[in-house]
Amino acid sequence: MPIVLVGLSHKTAPVEIREQLAFSGSAINTALELIVDRQTINESVVVSTCNRVEIIAVTPREKEAIAAVSYLYQFLQEFHKTDHHLIRQHCYDYSDLAAVKHIFRVTSSLDSMVIGEPQITGQVKEAFQLAQEARSVGHHLTRLMNRAFAVAKRVRNETGIGSSAVSISFVAVELARKVFESLQGSTVMLVGAGEMAELAAKHLLNYGASRLLIANRTFENAQSLAGELGGEPVAFDDFEKRLPEADILICSTGATSYLILQDQIRRALSSRRNRPMLLIDISVPRNIDPAIADIDNAFVFDIDDLQSIAEANRSEREREAHRAESIIQLEAERFLLSHAEGDIHSVIGAFRQQAAELALAELERSRKKLGPLNSEQEEALQTMINAIVNKFTQPVIKQLRESDDGHSPYLEAWRDVYHRVIRKKE
């Protein structure tokens, strides 16, 4: 059964196009019901995030991948009432090995805007769960998606694509974890409330910091942000008095001169009994005197330092991504081979079962003509039926198994038998 995919991402389409083709939560259920028509498409998953929209599907017949892809393009056009040429301009499509490899890359975060970010794996899992609830996935996509999640886990465990921070706000967490043994129970102070400083504070709280102090020239803004993040607002004129409480200080204001000076930090460290302080200056111009770095137990980083660390980490992730690509190529080839073999084995099993059921049904129709049978006769009769079934099915099975690529000219004909048996079981 060919696997096909049609989609677009941040690499192929601007946000205004992605918005037009996105699926809301409620729309996904409707879309899945419409996509799976049991003729062109048997199974489907819809992945819709801010950075990508992709339809993963399985078509029931061999050599119909092109028709299935066209069907999905037409579905996108009609569902979103969008121009055909616009869809073709910004979308991509894959089938079989290319489709499997792409799904593994996406789930492993190799196709993300930030390589190695873990969010996409959870988003794909959520999309698969929605498809399960909508009953739009069966054996084939269940195997594929579960394998994709296993490959993503292997990539994360065996490479370093997610081991280092590549956003400036998250570098703050990386630095804090190097300065302090643990962030548990630590206090973060924001001086100013720039977007990156706010995001860094959120990351630090997520990783164990327990208190957040927010000092801003406009006290109402400090109060608002404190309410949003569960912090404590501090009057701007009082922030120096509260410095000894801060394990991590993040400064992001529009001031044109230094706000944090050497003498202030010396006094704060003295009150802290020289417990270390991490000072992060995201302001331009800088608000923290760089000479503070000369004080023992004071660790100072400015925006250039953070960008340099982030860029070095990004380069490291890209190097690790090459290792991940090798894993994904191998895993995709293995999956496709097992997928083809599994399809053949399923057809063989269903074919033999169907033949055995037909033989037994005919036996039951003729049974009353045979009269009473003892146990030895019953066993001999069953042995004969099994032998007839084996001799009848063996030539077809031989042709299927001797196929070099996991398919044979007979596979498509006998797959219909397989589907009838599966439907009876369901």
C-alpha cells in the first residue's frame, strides 16, 4: 500500500499562505472524514501547526500514488476554497521512501525552523491521536507513526541535536545551569521587561527557579507582568535594595548608561556571603557595567555573548543533524522494506485463511452425507482439508515470496481478498 504525503511548511510558504491552508482542531475531524473515502485513500493523518500543514495518507492499491497525491491536492483546494495554482506553487508531495523519510525527519525535528526543538514531536503525536479518535488510521499508518516516534527518540538519544540552546532566551537557562548546581529554589530578578528578558524568565521558572522579582520604571507594567508570571513587582527605585535576593539578574531596559554598577554588586555579594550571581545584560546599549566580571563570584554576559553561544550551539546542532540524517535514511529504508513484506505476509495469511474457510464450509455442507465419523476419521478428514488448501495456495504464495522488491504481479489481485477478510474481523 503506497504511503503518500502532501504539505507545505515555513520553508515553502510564507505565514499568510500557511494560515489559509491550516486546519483548526474541529476542522481536522471534518477533513479526516472527507479524505478517507476508502477508494483512493484508506487511512490519513493531518498535521497542522504554525509552521506546517501536512496530510499523510495510505492508498489501497499499488501504482496509484500519483492519483492519491492529485486527490489530496484537489482536497486542499476544495476544502479551503483556495486557488489551485497557489497550492501547487507552495506545496510539496512525496510517496513511499521519500514520504517515510520526510515523516521521520519532521517528527525528529530535522525539518523544523529550529533544528532539534522538541515541540514538533508532541504536535505530531497529537495529530496522530486525533486521527485515532476519528478512526481514520488503520494498521499501516499506526505502524508508520509509531515507528516515527521511535526514530525521533533514537535520534534524540544518539545525537546531540537537542542538547544545546540555540535561542538567546534559552541560553540564559544553559548559563544558569552551569553557574549553579541546581535552579531549584533560585530567585530571578528582571530589571526592565523586554520580550527576550521575559521569555528567559519563563524558561528559568520552567526549569526550577522558584521566585521572580520584576522591577520596571512603570510600576503598573511590573504589576501586570508579575500577575501574568506569578512574580512580585518591585518599585524601580528599590531594585538595588533587593539585589542580594537575586541569584540571576536579567537586565533589559532602554537606559543609555549603566544601571548596575560594581559597587552595587559588591554590596549585594557581601550580603549574600559571596554566593554567586549570574548577570545577563540583554540591553543595547548595555545596562550592566562589564567591569563587574572582574569581581569574584559575579558572572556577566551581554547580548553578544549570548548570540555567540547560541550560534556555536546552532552549528553544533547542524553537525549532529548530519548524523541524524544517516539514522533516518537507514530507518526509512528498513521501514519500507518491512512495510512491503508485512503487506505480503498479511495477504498470504488472509488468502490461506479464506481458502481454508471455503474448504471447511464445503465440508460442512457435505458432512451429513458421510454419516457418523470417529475421532480418527475426523482427524484424517481435517488433515486432507489442510493438504488440499496448502497445495491450492502454494503456487500463489511462491510467486509472492520470490518477488525481489517485496511486491509481485499477483499482490494487487490478492489484496482484495485480504481486505475482505480484515473487514470481516472488524
